[in-house]
Amino acid sequence: MKGSASGIIAAGCLAVGFGAGFVLRPVIAPVSASPAVAAGVAQPTDSEATAAVRRHRLFTGTALTKATLKLGDCSPGGVGPGVTCMTQLVMDPTKAGATPQNRPIGFARVKGQWEVAVW
């Protein structure tokens, strides 16, 4: 009998603890609406990111002068400096059957201009 009473008391204490945790969670550690803005992290616009990709030289030395890019979610840091953004990239939209590629690309601001940091 003594063991079952202890179990009931322990379960009650656990339930009260979880309930208090859920109630006090927003007070103890509030969640910001936009972590990137709250952290003061700058990110490029679609046109700035597209210009950076068009300036970037691939390992073969060629540039993607016709590339188009749409930015998705960006987060600070990642693999390199600046921000890493999920992008939808089309290498050459003038080619028939050009399909968009979803890939993360890193961007860093260098001398006031956004550059590709991680390809």
C-alpha cells in the first residue's frame, strides 16, 4: 500500500511540474518573432543575391551571367561568414528544360557589396 501511495504522489508532483513548466515557459524564455532580425543579422535582397551569383566564378572559371535566384529562409553563420540562405537557383533560364535547383548558398558582405561565400 505504501508503494502505490508513493507512486501516486510522484505522478502528481510530475504533473504539477510539467504544468508549471508549460505555463512559465513564455515568461522564462520568450520566443522572438524573427530570430534573424532580433540578432541584427543583415541579409541580401533577391536582386543583390542574384548579382552576387552572377559575379561568382565557378571552379572552371566561368560565370553564371544568366542565372536567376529566389531567396528563401536565411540564417546567420553556417559554414562561412555572413548568412546562409536556402535558394531556388536556375543556372540558365534561356535553355529549354532548365529546372530550378533548391540549394543553400552562403553570402557575405564585402566592402558594402554582397558576395557568394559558400557555393
